[in-house]
Amino acid sequence: MPARAHLRLYLAVDLAILTVRENQLHVLVVERANEPYQGCAALPGGFLRDGEDLRQAAERELAEETSLDGAALHLEQLATYGAPDRDPRGRVVSVAYLAIAPDLPIPTAGSDARSARWAPAHEVRDTLAFDHADILDDAIERARTRLEYTTLATAFCGPTFTIGDLRTIYEVVWNTPLDPRNFNRKVVHTEGFVEPTGTKRVPDTGRPAALYRRGPASTLGPPLLRSVTAAPPAVIPGGGSGRGTADRRCPRGQEDPEPRPREGD
């Protein structure tokens, strides 16, 4: 039988880390220190190293490029991306992860990135290197769907929060306004979704608001569906993934002949 040529490829991980800041959906991006796409915005990520499993690689890259602790975030595998031309250095297959975090401080860039920052998802989407715009789109849609059927929304919140805080998370991620009374009733009457702390947040003006914490449930029954919970149609600026009409994606720049496993993807 004729010998079959085996494809040589490299395996990488990329992370779409979402949070809500200033009532907008933000994603964590880094400025690439190396070619290709040197100086461009990208999702944190890099190549798998010998002896690592995928999650270990994701957590390591997160720490190296942003100084954030991946073990402290909600982290789930999103999808695999393997288009032949997705990386100009060669055949690179990437396993992407979705991470959800409360409003965190501005991250500190590590050795593999010039800088790290939170950016509104709809503004940065079309400037991302590689196929990271597609990864971001998929991550946002995954988060939107998970909010319907799971208690993932509480991962965007701190240890305690009001029902109004939680509704803001849904409105920003779903990019649609919600009816406050309908939302409050569904959340409070969904077993295990949230638990009262017995304390209140006292604002400078207005009425005190009861504080809650995440409950023991991981799934919602019945689900909190977008079409049922939404208020009359309106647009919340900055909530969507921001599929732009103009392609402002960063140019590839100089191409390396081979991927280098110890440098950022």
C-alpha cells in the first residue's frame, strides 16, 4: 500500500473572556507582541506545551498574557477552530474557551503581550487578529444561550448583588431591555437561582435594595427565555457582538515560517 502523508499541525488555545463594565459587554484583549499581527488586538491564547492538558494551557496563557487567575473564573470549552488558512504561520488548530468574570480591574500584561485591556465587544470585534472575531461571536452567542437555561448570569456578578444588578447583566448580554416586574418575579420564584442575604444595599438616594447571592442551582427550570422576558423592542448600545459592516481587521504583517510554541498565538 502507498505511504500516506501525515499532516503536521500545531494545537493552540484561545480565550474569550467576557464581563460587564459600565453597562456594556466587554471582552479582554491583548496587544500582540509578535508577528503575525504584531501590535494588533487579539484574544489571549497560545500554543499547547508538552505535558499540558487543554485547560492547563488556557489557564497558563491567561496568567502569562493578562496576570489573571483562570482557576478563579468560570471557564468552559467553547469550540474548535481549524480552517486551513486561519494562521499564516502554518496549520494551527485552536481550542477556544469561554470565560465569565465579574467586573474586574484592568489586567496587567505579561511576557507574551504588550498590553491587556477590557474593550467593548461591539467596538473591538472587527479589529481582532486571526479568526478571533468569529470566536468572539460564538462566545457571545454561547453566553446568551446559557443565560436562558442556566444560572451563568451570576458569574458576571460579585459575591452579592441586587435583582436590578442581575437584570442589567441579562439586558447587556442579550442586548435587549427586560420588563422589571416580570424579570424580578421569574428570578425570585425560580428555585435555587438566588438566595437572599438578609441585608440591603443603601444608596445615597432612593430606596434600599435587597441583596442576594448565587443559589445552589446550576440550571433554570423553567428556562428564562429571551422572547418571553423581553420588554417592548429597543436597542441597548454596546450590548451586541457588533458584527461590523466594514472590515477593519488588523493586517497580518510579516509571516513567520513556523509557529513558535513559546510565543503567543
